[in-house]
Amino acid sequence: MDVKKVLLLGGSGFVGTYIANRLSQRGIEVTIPTRRRERTKALIIQPNIEMPEVNIHEEGVLEGLMRDQDVVINLVGVLHSRDVKLPYSADFANAHVELPKKIIAACKAAGVRRLLHMSALGADPKGPSEYLCSKGDGEAVVMAAQGDLDVTVFRPSVIFGLGDSFLNTFASVLRKFPFFPLGFGHARFQPVWVADVADAFVAAMGDESTYGQAYDLVGPRIYTLRELVDYTAALVGSKARIIALSEGWAYLQAGLMWLSPKPLMSPDNLRSMERDSVCDGRCNLPAAWHPTALESIAPTYITLNTPKGKLDSFRFRAGR
């Protein structure tokens, strides 16, 4: 499949920026819809990238954007909701379930067959959290479209890399405070580098062997949350005391953080951590999957005091 034009939904986010960079460098025309164009200057200045200011949830917008596109990539997702509702709130439903339905309908109407979709490791309609439940239902919607469309789903574990809100968040707290209250330190993750995730999406676009597949994207090693915090503390030279919280105190802390204008944590996030974000031997990995070790990347952007770290920072800001 010769890919010349890609519609990248959610393209101004963390993973989307990396995918957009790769597509732009290949000379592929990329359309990234956004509600606030002025916030995406790093992408606007790149060649081959168009960023129309639209609301993709409005009727007819998606179909219009898809005209003449070869591939649609959906990265749209939310981590928090102000409401709590079972199985999930309207915020999760709109982003993770209803939007994929609209995308599929628009693909059919516009004649675009190729759809790549971002799910999450552990996504399950019967999962322990609103996030995992809604991701599971959305993934099921996309996979059910196989045949009418050519679909591929990716399920990453937690994603790290320059610009992340994962290790960078730990580093920021560890630098500022003499203690770090930590709940669910036993939760396990298999962190995956954002560049590896971006490469998996780009490589799959024209690969017919990936049609109808749902791939797990994980790094080479499993860590507990406590191990990741300890590792980040060592990188930044922090002597902060890590205070392990009981489940009750962890949920209280998450509830208080959830009330802030831009919450770093919510009770639903903790419920997601009740299920380890790791591959248990039943993974479906991409054929050429060779993930990069966290230890070879994290020091270059957490400390940012090495020549490679500074160069990577400049490249990220320049969109390279």
C-alpha cells in the first residue's frame, strides 16, 4: 500500500507528535485536526503537516477530513473524568467508544479502508476501571469493523520518553519535596519507549499482514511502580523519602489530587493499577518488535545534563 496522506487524530499529543515527525520526514502529508491551533506551534512549522482548527466530534467534520486520505490513525484518549459512573462516565464514553464509532462510519462514507487505533494494555470491557472498560469497548468496536475496513489495534503499556508525563512527573516531585507518598507501589508495568510505539504505527500502515491484528507494545523489562520511582530518584540525585501508603490512604491521596484543575492522579487511575500493565506470556507482539530498554533512554531526558540528552531536547523542541 502506497501511503501518501494520513489523517492523525490526537496527533498533537505526546505519541502523536512522534508519529507526525516520522511521517513528515518521509514526505507523507499529515492532517492533524486541533481545537487550539496556537498551542501546536512545534508541529505547525514542520513540512507536510496541516493543522485545521475543527471539532472532530461535530457532525460531518470527520468525513470531510477523511476525503482523499489513505490512512486514518486514532490516538484520542483521556485519563481522567470529573464524573463517576458505571461502567464509565460520558467523558470516557465519548473519547474511547463513541468517537471510534464515528471514525468507522466516516471511513466508510469517505472510502478510507485503513484504520490504526490506539488502545491500552489491559483494556477490557469488564476491567477494574472506567478507563480500561471504555478502552476495551472501543477496541471491540474497532476490531468488529475488520472486513469493512482494514484495521490494526495497538495496546501499549505505560509510555515513556522525552516529553512524557510519567517519569517526568516523578522527577519533578522528587526534585522539589523531601518526601514522596506512594500508593500501589507493588503495581507492575512494562514501560515502552514512545519512539518504538511511533515506529510500530508507521511500519504497520502499509503492511497487509497487520490487518485485523491487535498488538501488545511493551518494553523488555517489568518493573514495580516503586522500582520506577526509586530509579527516577537515583537519576535526579534525590534523597527524598519514599513513603509507602496503604490502599486507603492511596485512594484518599488520589481523590484529593483528582480535585485539582489538572489532576496528576485520580481514584480511577488507581483502579487501573489493580491490573498489572504487563505481558504475561500471551502477548501478540509485532513481527519485528525489538523494544528499547528504559535505562538507555531515561537518563538522556530526565537528567538532561549529558550531550545526548541536550541534543535530544533540542530535537524534540524542533520537532525532529
